[in-house]
Amino acid sequence: MHVTIIGAGGMVGSKLATRLAEDGQLGEKAIAKVTLVDVVEPTPPADAPFEIETIATDLSAPGVGASLVAPRPDVIFHLAAIVSGEAETDFEKGYRVNLDGTRGLFDAVQAFSNHYVPRVVFTSSIGVFGAPFPEAIPDDFHLTPLTSYGTQKTIGELLLADYTRRGFMDGVGIRLPTISVRPGKPNKAASGFFSNIIREPLAGKEAVLPVSEETRHWHASPRSAVNFLIHAATLDGEAIGPRRNLTMPGISVTVGEQIDALRKVAGDNVVKRIRHEPDEMIMGIVKGWPQRFDPQRALALGFQAEARFEENIRIHIEDELDGNFVA
Amino acid sequence: MHVTIIGAGGMVGSKLATRLAEDGQLGEKAIAKVTLVDVVEPTPPADAPFEIETIATDLSAPGVGASLVAPRPDVIFHLAAIVSGEAETDFEKGYRVNLDGTRGLFDAVQAFSNHYVPRVVFTSSIGVFGAPFPEAIPDDFHLTPLTSYGTQKTIGELLLADYTRRGFMDGVGIRLPTISVRPGKPNKAASGFFSNIIREPLAGKEAVLPVSEETRHWHASPRSAVNFLIHAATLDGEAIGPRRNLTMPGISVTVGEQIDALRKVAGDNVVKRIRHEPDEMIMGIVKGWPQRFDPQRALALGFQAEARFEENIRIHIEDELDGNFVA
């Protein structure tokens, strides 16, 4: 089978490519070829048992969707997006990439839909929801995004559901939790601290916590994110039904519980590297974010995330730090 | 003030224009000019106390949105749409008119948004919801349209909310119930029978009922639809908050209750003109439609519909039949 990953240069996309290279198959089917697409040429995973093609292109440019769909990949992972912060500061770019890029891809699939109906896995976000929220957000809660990014992701979900209903494609949208512990350097994303306070202390560095320890949020590990994508790619479409967009499972913890978990896994010395420095602006932004979901549909369909935040930390130590941290 | 109605040739749009001509004002403000826009040149209402301009144009054509927004109307009613049936049979046209046309208009408003923030009233539809439903659909029920029309209306709602949040416009989206009693000739819309079974018998003609009398649905009169539009145009935006799309009130009745109301208002002779002729296809379509809402937000904001279906019938007799019917 031929698998195409659009947005393969990102953190989740490159982990997905690595995982496919390790498995050599997707579900029961052997992979013959993987096409990796991003605006900058993606780095292919080492030792892949299949052909790898890398393409540097901008999905939002005219004709690009059609060129990616023309070889008729069996599965298309569409992970490419302008992130939340940039979609908010650059209105035009966010709509062009996140809405027009996604629609261009789906329209290309539609144009080829005579005898070709690929599984399309689309990464949406819990940003499709906007406060105020009930204590646990149910699967049938309305979509009232409070960011342009969330709006664009919601529109992608709607197009995916309609194009699937019409038989143009076989789409599954998955709303990813905040990915914790996110590897890499600290960034300026408002959500960055959720990972910074774990990753930096484990590396022997100081991290800043800009919110109170009572702040509750919804997390899943990068490993779970890859598992979600693979499960979404191989799931029986009939079992999903017409509501093709699913809130992924995660773990609801407060920052205080995150820190307790870090203490259990790595000890008090590591925890002492977290510096409390309240930031009113970040506290204001985070207040509007979801805290807890009740993702019954995804759980019933077999999606699984971590049960305790210690696991998120251990996964980070295993997958990113070769099992070591600075005690 | 200057008011522009896009989709002014349709049933609701022309009634709105007539109402504005009668009132001479919108809320507290005198109307100086009304621009009526549709694909076919709209007929202006008689005896209007303000300037009327009529424009025949296609909102989905390039540059049309900008040309309509350039005179900076204070209020824009955007009612133009390809209807549900046609949006389903003509995929390309539905998306072009209902999505690209709406986005083109909103983008034009955004382009002028420096010192210009008009109230934009957008007619959405209960088609943004898709079965299965709870017994009464709450305001926070998720949007899972099961038609391309419903998908396009939902996307319009999302754009309206985001463009309003960003300060580009001051939008209000209203989800209209099925309009009953709809004047005019019987049409092939799957929902046509809800009005046909009242309107035709009152005109001395036979009407076909293709579903069972237990079929329940959500109705408001054309007069209420115009009231909703005017209320949405004059409502305090602060009172609405960030969730700018509202399910309009209506009355939930079964077809049997509609027929009982017709009997009360017009007598048994009129009711006898309804012929029962079950149509499996129509019954299948209607089964997926909403039956009842709990539109608490719209009610709290002062939107009002009929309390009894007899009122819908009396309004039809008053507004369309000069108070007379064929007994």
C-alpha cells in the first residue's frame, strides 16, 4: 500500500513516519511506499523497509492537492497546519493554509473519486471547542471555537464529514489533546509550559510555570498521538457512522498533579527546577481552554491514551532521553 | 441608514423588503436607502418612504462581494442561498454559492473593516443539525449536518462567529425553522408538504400528504421569520456574546396537530382536501430532520414565534389570502 503524510516535517508527522518504518505495515497491509510532504523537505526515517519519496511543497498553492492525490495513495494523513498562534496573528495565512489547503486536498480527492476512495485521516484539535464548558465535555457538545485556528479546524471537520457522506472519500477526523510531553525546545506557544515544566527540569534546566497549580488541562503523549493516527487509518469506517470527527481520549490533570507525577518519577531535585512566575496574559488565555472530556465514542472505537501522567513522563524519558534524565 | 438585502428576490427576502417599506425604519433609525440584490432583479416593494436600488448579480462571482460592501451599508441581510435539494444534486454549485459566496461577502466586509463594522444578519438553518437527536435539541448540541446545504450553512456560521470575534463585522446568524405556511405553488422540496397540506386546501385544491400524521417538525410563520431578521438586525451585540449563531424559536407540532389546527380554523370540508399517499422516500428523508428544539438563548434574547399552529394558519389567511379561504 501507498501512504502519504502531509505535514511530515512536524513533530507528530515525523514520529508517524518513523513508526511506519519500524512496523513496515499499516494494520494488516504491508507498506510499499510512503510519500512525505511538507513545506520544507522532510527528513526520511532511517532503515525503512519501503520506498520513501520526499516532497517539499505548499498544499495551499494551486494544483498541489491534485498532484499529491494523482498517484492515488491508499491512505492520506493530513497533518499540515499553521499553528494556533500564527493563525491568530496572520489572518490571511491561517485561512489560506488551514482552510483553503485542506479544502484543496479534499477537492482533489473528490475529483479522483471515480473508483478511488482513500482513507483520509485529518488531525483536528480540541480548539474546535470554546468556553464556557461543562465539567466534562461530552461528544455531542457544540463547536464554538474562540480562535481562527479552531474555526479552520472545525470547517475542515465539516468538509471531511460531508465529502465522506457523499462517498468522495473515507475520512476520519481526530481531535488531538495537547501533546505532553512535547519534545524539542521551549517555544512561545501559550500551551508550551505544560511540556516545558517536565522536559526542561528532566534535562537539568530551569522551567517557568506561568499559571497556578490548579490549572487543569487535557493531555496525551506523542506516542499516543501516533497510535491515534494509526488506529484512525485502520478503523472500520462502518463502525464510525456518519459522525466522522472524534474527540481523542487523554488524561485530565492539574499542573499540580503534573508536578506530583514528575516528583514520583524523577525526584524532588528535578521538581525544584520549576520556577513559579505567574503571567496574567497566559492565565487569561488558558482559562478559555478545555479541561476535561468524556470521549465515549473514541473509547468505544478502541482509541487509548495514558491513564496516569507518570506514563506521559516515562514515555518522554524512554523515547526522547534514551531512558536517562538529570537527577 | 442604508440597508442591503442579498437574496431579496426570495420569499423571505421580499417580505422583509415589504416590511421595511411599511416601517420606514429599522429599530429606532430611519432608513434612507435599501439595496435589493438577487441573481434576478428583485421587485421593489410599493410606496417605500426611502430610496430603493435593485441589483441583479451573482454573489459568488469574483468582486461582487466588494462591490456590494463598498457603499458601506449599515446593515447587511445575507439571505442568498442555493436550497437544500439543489445543493445536494449540484455539489459544485452548492459549495460555490453557499460557501464561496458567503465567504466572499464576509471577506469583503473584512477588507473594509478599518472604521467600518456593519451588522451582518445571516440566515442559517436547522439543517446544521443531523440525527440522531435528543427529544428536544438544546442550544449546545453539536453540529453534525447530514446534507451539503447544512454543511455550507454551518461553515457560514463559523466564519460569521470568527469574523465577528476578530472585530471585522458584527454578525448574527439565525437558524430558521421550516417556514409554515409557505406561500406560493407546491414545490418538490421534501419539506413542501408541511405547507402544501394547509395552503392548497384553503385555496380549494387537493393536497398530498406523503408521511404519517405522527411526523413531528419545527415551524415558524413567514411573519415570524421577518420578525427574527429585524430583531437580529437591531439586537445589542454585547447581549449575544461570542456565540453568535442562534436557533430560532418555533412550534413543534405533528402533522396530525397541523391538520387539527386546520380543522379548527377552516372546518372539516377543507381538511377533506388532504389526500394521504405515503411516499417511502420522503418518509425516509424526513425521519432525519429535527422535531423539537429548546431554544433558550433566542427566547432570552427576545425572539418570538407562534405559540399555536392555528396562528400560523391565520397569519397565512391574513397575509396571503386577504382574510378569505375556500370553505
